[in-house]
Amino acid sequence: MPLQDRCFQVVLEPLEFKDSMKLLQRNLQGRENRTGPPVLKRIACQSKGIPRKLINGLFAEIAFGEEDYGSGHDKKVNLRAAK
């Protein structure tokens, strides 16, 4: 009997856009937030409903977006899947 047959498999579906936005907003609660709705929408779209990508994208924007805050342009955060 193969090992895979002895394992419990969990199939997860990607989050819907509205749930992705809720997750991002929940992670911003209690923090000084300069990240606007357009940036959160972009992160939600780029993550394709994968919670780990959502959180990584949000924290990347917080970490790297601070230096560009107020410069008048919207910086893109590229999300890459870990291999």
C-alpha cells in the first residue's frame, strides 16, 4: 500500500476576493496603517486567494512601502510562490 493511501488528504479552495480583503483588514487591525484600499485590492488579486500569499504580500507592502509613502505613486509588490 503506497504511503499516500495512508495519509489524510485535505483539499483547500482559494479564498474568495471578499474573504481575502477581510483577512487583510483583520491583519491590519491595531497597526498604524498607511496602506490604502487600492493597495489591499491589488494584493488580494495577486494572491489568487492563497492566504499565505496574502499575508506575505501585506507585510512586504508594509515593510517596503513605507519608504515610498507619500511619493504619489503606487508601488507594485510581486508575489512569488515558494518552490
